[in-house]
Amino acid sequence: MSDDLFRPLGQAPRAVSRARVRLDPAALLPILAAAVIVAGSAATAWFQPQFRTASFEVPPPAPPKQPEPVARAPLPPPAKTGLDGVQAVGSPPPVVDTPYGRIDVRDPQSLRQPPAMAAFPDDALIESSRFGPLPVRASDGRRPFDVYAGASSGALGARIAVIVGGLGISQTGTQAAIQQLPGSVTLGFAASGNSLSRWMAEARRSGHELLLQTPMEPVGYPQVTPGENTVTVADMTAGAFDALYRSLGRMTNYVGVMNYMGARLTADADAMRAVMDEAARRGLMYLDDGSSSRSLAKATAMSEGTPFAASDILIDGDRDPAKIRQQLDALERTARAKGTAIGVASAFDTSVAEIAAWVHEAEGRGVEIVPVSTLAWDPEQH
């Protein structure tokens, strides 16, 4: 009755189909077979416990593939340090304190004057004075000892420095020495010589390292004298440097000073201390020519921090060519025994000729002739 109230007008009720769904027996066969298999498996597991669980060997997972190694640029070598802990080549030069101010510690090779400029003084290394252009440390700490030094190979083996002094006195002798001697030979110019600026430039263009020979008080002075502007014990102990400055101002572009005579002064501790301190303050080395067994030069140089070297052999105490050759051979034996040797000679014709010939022969035997600064003890590099 209620259905009739909500039926749309004019529509008769639909007859519901009561037809039964009939299943095809063939379609049931797969289902029955699956049921039988499941039932059999269950029975087997129930009556045979060893089959209730199954164990399977699962292969371990393959290790992850490692990425290809990436090539890396080599690391820069660590900064080297010397015995005093100061950084050396390969790192920025640090600033260190010295008794003469703050300086940069750098590779000495990098401070050397370029060969094309060797004949010209470095203005930064000159102090203008009434005595002439005095050598001085540059404001950045560079020394004449560094800048005007000659070059060497740095190779291992026997090394010999030969110094030929007395140049500037004889014009012809000076020119002959500069022209005949190889550039590896160090030249010493007498402070009392002539035209020293001219000879300096010519010698430097030829590759020579230079020393300035300073007259110093000998035993028996003033009856025995090395010449004008002699540096005396009295002057040095009184702090009077005029005579020394007059010598230092005669020339430029030299690495250091060497004594001319001076047995009296070099044996006096106070006088030598003043000389060495002044040399160190100005950035110069000191070479002892070995003429006096009483010299205090080495001990004083080490206490005052002055670059220092000393001669092992006087080459031409006897000017006979055969004797000179014997001394040169002795110099070579010393170098082969010790590793280094230093010989001093004067610019006599026979000395220059013998030394020039011997140098070429010694180099052929594997001996390197080096500037004397190469063999000097340097407290700022050791």
C-alpha cells in the first residue's frame, strides 16, 4: 500500500525476475584441484613437523660499487725551517728581529743582483756621507753581502774560493787580472787604489764578486804602515770610525772587507769587536787573509754575528810559478779532504797567469771554483 503512494503516476510495478543462477561443473575443477593441494600441504605439515618451516639460502647482497678514485693535485711541500725555526724557501718570508732592525728572511738566491745590473750600485744599499757612498742594509733588511754576491751551482763536491787582491794599484795589472781570471775568482780591491768605480764596473760585468781591502794597523805601526787611512786599535777602541769610513766609501758593489796587513789590530779583542760590529751593522762579511796566527777575527765575528771566512792557504808567498802551482795543488787537496778551501793571492803577473790556468784544469777534475761568499759562515742563514 505504501509503495503505491510513492509510485509515479501512470507506471505499473515491475515484475522481479526469480530466475536461478546455474553453475557449470567444469569451471569448478581448477578450484577443487587447488583446494586439494592446499589441504595436502597442510596435512603434511601437521603430521611431519620438520616441514612446518622452510629455510632458504638468501645470497648476501653484492657490495656497493666503489666510485672511481679521483686524481688529486699533489700538496705543496711543507715550509722548511732552519735550526732556529725560521721559515725558509717555499713559504712567505716572515719578519724577524735582529740587532739591526726587523728584516725579511728570504732565499739568498732571490736577493742577488741580476747580472745585467751587476755593474750598478743599488741605491737602497748606499748611505750618502762626507766619506763617500757607504754600504748599508736596505730598509727591508737586504745586505750588500746578499745582493752583490756571486753565483755558484750549489752542487756537492770539492769547492774552492780564490781571492786575488791588490787590484786598483796598477792600472795594467788590474786590467790584466779582470780579463784573464775567470768570473768565479773573487777580486779584492785596495782602498788606496785608483779609478775604483771604473774597475768595479768592469769586474762586475765580467762576473766577479768583490771585496774591499782595508788597511789595518800592523805590528810596528807607524814605522810599518799599510798606507793612508789605516784603521788603528786606538781609533776602534775610542769609537772613531773616520779612517774605516774613508776606506768603505771608496767603492761600491762589494760583499765585504778583508784586512790588508793588520796583525796588531786583529789581535786586539776590543778593536776587533768594533770592526765586526760595524761590518755586521752594514751587512758586510769579513775575510781574514790568514796572515796572522794571533788573529781573533773568527771568534769575534761569531760573537758579533758577522758573516765570516778565513783563508786556508797563501798561494803566492813565493812568486816562483812552480811554487805557486804547488800551493794551488795543496789548496785542491785541502778542498777534497774538507769539502771546501779558500786561497788568497796578490795580482802579480805570475800569480794571475798560474791561477787562470789552474782554475780551468781544476774544473776539469770536478772542482768548483766559487765566490768566497758561498763559503762564508753566515749567522743569518745558519
